Amino acid sequence: MRHSIQVDGFHHSGNPIPAASRVGSLVATGGVYGLDPETGIVAETAEDQVRLTFWQLGRILEKAGGSFDDVAKMTFYVASADLKPLINKYWLMEFTDEQSRPARHTLMYNSLPGDIVIQCDALAFVSSHE
């Protein structure tokens, strides 16, 4: 049975899309981006967007009963390849063990909505119950 995952302070601009969906142990996120929960808008700087993207993903995974340890694959959609060093900075903070990191793919994407310069999605396998 599928279960929608919602977190306070994260949305898809009024669209009827959950932050993630869980079916059994599989958790698949929608597009996760650097939304500042205090202002309700996308962070102004690229660094803040990357930081908040990872932070929001962590919250979504936690709400689904998991953590970054459960992530099998992440895909990043970026407006510029210049963001890779920032992604790597936060990637290494969350995935410290080089022998235990998820697969990752980064795609240049020129059609991100509004002021968004980075968005990601993730697949995770969470063994705990919600």
C-alpha cells in the first residue's frame, strides 16, 4: 500500500504532490529543493539552496522512517555545472564513508522553476515502519 509523505515547511507550490511516497520499504521523493521554511520561498544564494536541499531531504527521509543511510540513489538537476563543488561539500557531510555512498547522477537542467538552481530526488530503502 502506498503512503504519501508530507513535511511541514516543504511544498510543491500548491500542486497536489507529496514530498515523497512510500511503498513497503521503498521511499521515492519528488523534487526536493532549497525552500526556506521560515520565509516560504527559495533561498537566495546557491550555497543556501544546496544546504537547504540536503536539509529538506533529511527531514523527508526522517518522516518516512529513514535517514541518509537508507539512500540508494540520488539525482541532482542543476542550472549550472558550477554547483558540483557545493553539492560535493554537503554530499561528503552526509555520506562520510567512501565505501558506503549512494549512486549519484547530476544533470544540467535549464528548466527549473522560478529561482531554483538545484533540485534533487532520491530513492531509499527503509526497513523501519512509519
